[in-house]
Amino acid sequence: MAVSQSRRPILFGFAALVFGVSMGGSTPSFADTTLLNVSYDPTREFYKAFNAAFAEDWKVKTGESLTVQQSHGGSGKQARAVIDGLDADVVTLALGGDIDEIAARSGKIPANWQQRLPNSSVPYSSTIIFLVRKGNPKAIHDWGDLAKPGIGVIMPNPKTSGGARWNYLAAWAWASRTYHGDDAKIRDYIKTLFGNVPVLDTGARGSTTSFAQRGLGDVLIAWENEAFLVLDEFGNDNFDLVVPPISIKAEPPVALVDGNVDRKGTRKQAEAYLQFLYSPQGQALAAKHHFRPSLPQYVDTALMAAFPKLDLVTIDGDFGGWTKAAATHFADGGTFDQLYKPGQ
Amino acid sequence: MRQSRVIPGFGLTLGLVLLMLTLIVLLPLAALALKAAGVGPRAFLVVATSPRTLAALRLSFGTAFVAALMNSGVGLLVAWVLVRYRFPGRALIDAAIDLPFALPTAVAGIALAAVYAPNGLLGHWFAAIGIKTAFNPTGITLALIFIGLPFVVRTVQPVLLEIEREAEEASALLGAGPIRTFVRVILPAILPALITGFALAFARGVGEYGSVIFIAGNIPMVSEITPLLIVIKLEEFDYGGAAVIGLVMLAISFSLLLVIHLIEATTRKAYGHG
Amino acid sequence: MVDTTSADPMRETIVWRKEDQRPSLGASAPLRAGLIVLALLSLSAVLVLPLMVVFGSVFTAGFPLVIEVLSEPDTLAALRLTLLVAAICVPVNGAVGLAAAWAVTKFDFRGKTFLMVLIDVPFSVSPVVAGLVYVLLFGAQGLMGPFLQLHGITIIFAVPGIVLATLFVTFSFVARELIPVMRSHGRQDEEAALSLGASGWTTFWRVTLPKAKWGLLYGLLLCNARAMGEFGAVSVVSGHIRGLTNTLPLQVEVLYNEYQFKASFIVASLLACLALVTLFLKSIVEHCGRMTEASFSKPHKE
């Protein structure tokens, strides 16, 4: 008798576990179609607006009501989640390299994914600019100024942040042109630049907080859209934008996750979702959220005028594409690891 | 060695514990070990003994040790004051002790950074006298003190409540000063609990991630904790490397816990407590 | 037993033996005042100030914003998920903790120290690793991934994964709190009850549990607080789907990352209050318990 009674806690425990499993198994079953967009951090506000616009458009065109769920996080972390089984219908990440990893490791995206959508699957782009304290007291105007003594530079860790990889490459591109490809000088510049970084946050928004709220450093290197957002959120009277004469064209690509949409039967909706990014409405929304639209002809010229003019190098032109850039600069033992050795 | 079983339920309870331990803890950790072993002995050694890994391990275990040590002092003091004295706000303080458990670690990190950053509430006072209290190992230690304090207070508190007052009084009557009475009478009685609290705070501090990254600074070789190094390995899609560092951490923690348990068991026996 | 209730003159007289004011160590006024001030100062620095940063923002935010934030659908979904996870993890780990304490304190067996270290291991495993191990086990590329996919079972990036990760990080709390308490009580009472013919189950309910209930309660409360507050491990296995797999701590992060600092601290305060509610319940139970206990003589000790 004692034994049969005392089994109760175990039975209860397993009942609870089973309950948990069944709960999880049944969660995605909504009445209407649900898409999951797995994205990186700075696109939160944009996709909030875009998803609502797409759902409305889809309802008008097909009569089907549709919900788009969002997941945001560091680009690499999000890519890993999809590799490890997160049921994304579409991925909209910060780096082409992250989508390449999903393609290679999970086989759920074909290797030629970049050719399937217009403009190499990049519906909007951004660039890297500076945010400084009001009045620019340290007179920071160009990449060279960042490596001057006494300048505190705030940026996230290129190892953990997609945005920071663009920062790194932009700095590298500037140095490469300024020193006419002299490798020793480029490396020296990058080394000095990172010597000026007092705090390496793990993500772009962590760096923004360090700079804007904690008062650390003199300059924040950030996505253009993030810098605009900081002005919106923290007010114009504390910070100034500084646009360097040259920077990199940061191209966050999008892709359909074939393996998932075919299993879920959502290919039609997911494809339409990505196409909608290239529609006049999608492009205008991107511009409104400070992303540079790939098809500017669709966007009001007044909106386009807000984007500062500067020379933009590209990852394909200057670095031979993401695969090569990642292997050279960001892999274990790459240039970043070689050059960034504080405390030694 | 096994005594005659007057008390029943040995098989049942031990069986349940072992089952759940296997399902929830050991099986997943075995997957970790398998992944780490998958990289091969040479790569394992390269990752495990790289200067950056060693620096991170030193930092994580060092700051956790210092924080646990400071927590033992502060925690003992707080537990003592809460148990022995009555003062306004005592109940409130007693309740607040547990909040570090309930607050999401990220919030703890953000709040600590707001207090100890160079422009923070306390940070700017320290900055004025040239002490950096955030974005360096000091910041990490502060976060770990916050995270670990409840462990010490809550393990020492119940034991303090149950201590026999008679021995204390006898000691005082025999002319021993308060310090002597504390060292000779009270400390031995609470030492096992204090060691347990230290061990728990230490163990928790070694692996802490969420609160630390907001106040650490995260500079490699200087203020980069081991869990962050694991995250960085994962960002490089290097699951094997991440598993290796995770396993090394686990092995060190496990050995330290084993030693602490043996010390605790010895002190308990030595003082005939429990 | 942990005391949290403040000075109540009635109770003070009843339980004077326990919290007695007879001259003993620390009775001298300057020493007493000094220790209290020192304790309060150190607590302010490491505990109270950071907590005030969080709670302070709730008061400056104003009532309408608090209501607006807390009635947001994503926040409510996160609240439901957090409560569900705690509702599963606390009973399961409570049962396991009781079993562990019973086995460890009532019997001697080879490898006991080893077992106790194993019980402590989840404490020392970094939350990052605690999440990672489940991904390695149940993820699409993990050991059991192909099997799970074949049978259409989702564990990672859904509720079961979150429950498992939370079970892992809260595994030790109940056992850890119970073992010292039950050890200090010894085995004589149980042996006596059994020799008088009580069944094992009755002995447990009538003899062991009443004496160990504070330890158990305390362990459950800590387990609950941590289950609700866990961030790191859950973050790895959650998938961060808004309104679906975001727990309250993850929702706090989401809001913070959207620069909604006040909203994020409001949600964090809600979490802290959930823990305080359980603490409040604990105080009530303790208070009632003391009333009954006062009719007995000094607490039994080995």
C-alpha cells in the first residue's frame, strides 16, 4: 500500500511533463495561417509595421487572414536557432553569411538562395555611421579620428554581433583605401581603433545603451537605422549624427526556408511575404524606418532625401563576398583575433 | 555499510532521484561530453588550453571565489542581524533578500550597471576617487555578490535560529568577550552551513551570464567571462569548441564542489553537529 | 526555521524562549547598533540600490502606463507561459527534492557525497550551457533530432524545451534546502513511529513532513522564484517567438531592446512581485505555524 501511494509524486511529475510536451506540440495550430519571421535585432520596429501591412494586403488579395510571428535576436544566434530546428518560414538576417550557414548545415535553404529574389535577395540596405555627443566635442568626422589617442569608441563585439562585423569591415575598407592596401598600416589602424574600445557589448542595442545611458565613450559606431532610432528615442538634444565620407553598404538579406514552408504548407504565403518587401508599400515602409530601399524609385523623394550621401563600398567589391570575408576576418584565428589582443 | 533497514523507501526515493537526475541532468550533460569528445583530443587540448580560455576560466573562477567569500562575510552579518536584533524595516529587508532569485538576471545586470557605471548613483562617487566599479572585474564581482547573497543568508539563517543560547551565555558568564564567544561557540555551530552557502554562491557565480555581461565590459583576456566565451564559440558555429569549454568548466566546478562537500562533511563530524 | 514576521508583542511573549532578549552575545548597545548599521549599509550597496532602480521606474512611470504595459497581449502571453512553467517545475522538483532528502538523510550508502555533488551540479552549470545541452540533445542537428522529427515531436523552441531547461536550473533548490533541516532532525522519530507500527507513508506524512515543512516550503519558494526568473537557459531554447515562446524575463529583454525602458522595468517588477507574493504566503504560513508551535516546548533537536 505504501508503495502504490508513494508513486503519486512520480506519476504527477510525468503527467506534468507529458502535459508540457503536448502543450508544445499543439501550440502552432491556429485557425488561420501563421508565418514565422526569424530576424535580427534592429528590425523590430520595421517588421512590426510591415507585418501589419502585409496581413492587410493579403486579406484583401486572397481573403485569408494571416498572422506573422516575429522572433528577434543576434543574427548568428537566430541562424543557429533555425539550424537547430526553429520553424522559421522566412529568415531576414543581418549577414548573408548567416543564411549561408543555415543552407549548408540544415539543407533547408538551397545554396543558390541569393539568386531567387531581386537585388541578390537584399530588399533594403543600411550603412554604418557615427553617433557622437552633442556638438561633437572631440571633433570626430572620419574613420581616422576613431584611432586618435583619448577617443572612447563604443561598438559591439564583431564575434557576437552582425552589425559589428559591418563596422569592422567599414573601418577596414577605409584603411585599405587610405593606406593604399598597405597591409601593415591597415592592421596597425584596426589595432589602435580597438585599443580605444572600453566596453565590448554582445549586441548592437547593448552598445547603444552603454553609449546613450551609461555615458561611456565619445562615439558610437552603429547601423544608420539604429543611429536614427537613437535620435528618435533619446532625443535630438543629446547626440549628433556624423556621416563619414566613406562607409560600407550593409546588406541584410532575406530568404525563404524551403524545408520548413514545404512541411508546413506555407510556401505560397511566405513567398508573397518576401515579394511584398519589394513592393512600393514595403519599400516605403523600409525607408520610413531608416532602411535604404533597394528600389528607391518606389519611394517618395522627400523620404529619400533624409538619407545622407556618402561613398559606399560593397562586400562583394572590396572583400570578395561574405564567405571569404568571414573566413579572413571573423573565423577563429582571423584578422580580428590576430589584431585584438588586449591585456597582453 | 548499509544499516538494517528500519526506515522504508530507500529504493523508491533513491530510484526517483536517480531517474530524474539521469533524465534532466546527466543525459543532457552526456550529450555535452559527447559533443566535446567529437572534436578529437588534439583540438580539445588546443581549445581548452588556449590563453584566452585560460584567462576566462581564471576570471570566472576568481571573481566567483572573491564574490562568494565576500558574500560569506556580508551574508553572515545580515543573517545575524536579522535573527538576533529587532529594528524598523527588518521584515522588509528579510523579504528583499530573495529578490535576486526572482529578478531576471538581465534586469539585475542593467540595474547594477545603472548604479555602478561611471555616471551611476554610486559609480560616480567611486569614479571621483579614481575607482572603477563597472566594466572591469570589479563590476563582475559586484554582480556575482548580488546573485549569490541569498544563498549564504538563507543557509545560515535557519541554523542561527536553532543555536542553543545556553552555551553562549555560559561562555559570556565565564568571562569570555563577545569575539571569543563568537569564534569559540557560534562559529563552529554555523560553519557547515556557512560553507554550504559559500559553495552554492560560488557554484552559481561561476556560470552566471545574464547579469554579468551588462556590467563586465567583455574585453577579451581582461573582463571576458567563460560563459561569454562559450557564446562566442557558438556564434562562430563552433558547437564542438563551445562544448569543450563547457565541459572544462563543468569538470572544474564538479571537483571544487566535491572538495567543498568533503570539507563540509568533515567539519560537521568534527563538531558533532547534526 | 526562518523568521520573517516583525515584532508582534503577543508573539514575542509566547515565543520568548526562541527570540529571547536575555543578555548574550551582541547585547551591548554600541555593538548591536554598529552591526545593524554595517549590515544595512552593505545591503544597500549590493541589494537595495539596484532594486530601487527597478522599482523606482514603476513609480515614475505612473499608473496609466503600468496598466497599459501589463495589459499588452504579448506581456499577458508571457505571464501565462511563465506561470505554466512554474506550475510544472515546482511540483516536479518538489517531489524529487523530497525524495532526495529522504534518501540522503535517512540512509547511509556508498557514494552519498558523490550523489550530493551531482545534485549540486545544476547550480554550477552556466545557464548558457544548460540551454545548449538540450539543443545538443533535442535540436534538429542533435542526438535525438532525427528521431523527434520523424515522429513530429517538438521540444526545442517550444514549451517542453523551456520546461526542461527550467527543471534543470531549479533541480537542486528543494533538496538543497531540505537536506540540512532533515539531517538535523535525525532518524530516531521515524524509527520510533515505525516500531510502533506506523506505515512508511504515514510516518513520512505525520512525523517527517511536519518537522521539515519549513525547509520544504523554503525550497519550493526559491525554486519558484528561480523558475519564474530564469533567463539565460530559457533564452537559448525559447526561439524568442513573440506572444508564443517568450517568458516574462524574455519579454523584459524584448521591451528593453525596444528602448521601452520603463515598460521593461514594470514587467520586471511584476516578476519580482510574483516572488514577493510567494514570500508573503510563506510569512502567513510561518506565522500560523509559530502559533501552533508555541504550544510545544523548545523545538526538538538532535
